[in-house]
Amino acid sequence: MQKIVLFASGNGTNVENIITHFKNSSLGTVVAVFVNNPRAKVLERAKNQNVKSILFDKEQLNSGFVLDELNKIEPDLIVLAGFLWMFPVAIIKEYPNKVINIHPALLPKYGGKGMYGKFVHQAVLENKEKETGITIHFVNEYYDEGEFIFQQATNIENCKTADEIAEKVHELEQKYFPQVIEKLITNN
């Protein structure tokens, strides 16, 4: 059974969806959710799913505390699901090709520092894009520049607001993120 660890900063709908997807799986299970925001709704979602959460701050992320906690768990896959901080190079080196992220756009467009959530969708809207989507990629030392694992597009020509775009992207995340994680741990 492959051990999956999730990192999140906010609401946690993707976290909850991934936990639910693997709840009765013989392939893998979510063993912990690492959270950097003490007010994040994801903490409540993890608790309701009976998954341990580990709260940490920026100093603990970069000082080795988080890496030590990960090493106790020995995860097979680390999944950033709405985690907004730069991920430490020390963890990436310790777990090569085992840290993935989802981005709410078709990278390389609309990636980089500060491009997350509503900021991505607003930029897509302002640039009158006809489509957007999701990119799941390996994490490296730069924002949104790791090797692509999966992309899926959706037509947004009829979307009038960033919120409408966000809804369409969220549907893609909910459908494909657990499937891609499952493929990765199956081939691990």
C-alpha cells in the first residue's frame, strides 16, 4: 500500500476528494495532510476524514521540521493540493520525482510566483483565452516549472467571469487529480 501525503493551504476540496478517492483503495492511502494555515478549512476536512494533519509555519518548513516529519512517515508520493508556498529544495532532493503539484491553468501560461487561484482565472479572462485547464507536474525549485505529468483543457468561450472559469477548472481538478495520483502510485 502506497503512502500519500498531501500539502494544502486553504479550503481543501481537492484534499477531501483525494482522501475519499483512496478511502477504500488497495493501491494507496492518504496518511497525513500538512497544512501551513491554522485557519484553513482543510484542517476540518482532514479531521472529518480521520486523517492526521500536521500544522507548521514557514520557519518549520525551512528549518527541517517538516522534512523530519516526512521522513518519519516515508511517503511514496507527496501531493501539493492548493499549497501556496515555495516548496523547499531539501525536501525535493530527499524525495526526487515524488513531489507533484496541480496548477489551475495550462502551463507554461499563467504560472509562476503569485499565479494561483483567482489570480490565474482573472488573468485568463482578461486575456480573452478560449480555453484553460489544469496541469499536474513534478515540483522542482521553481514555481510551476517542473516536468509535466498531465494536462487537460476545457473550453471557456462562454465564461463571462473569473468565477465561472474557476468552476470549470475545479471540475477538471476533481475528476482528474485522483486519477493521475492513482496512475503514479501504480507505476511507483
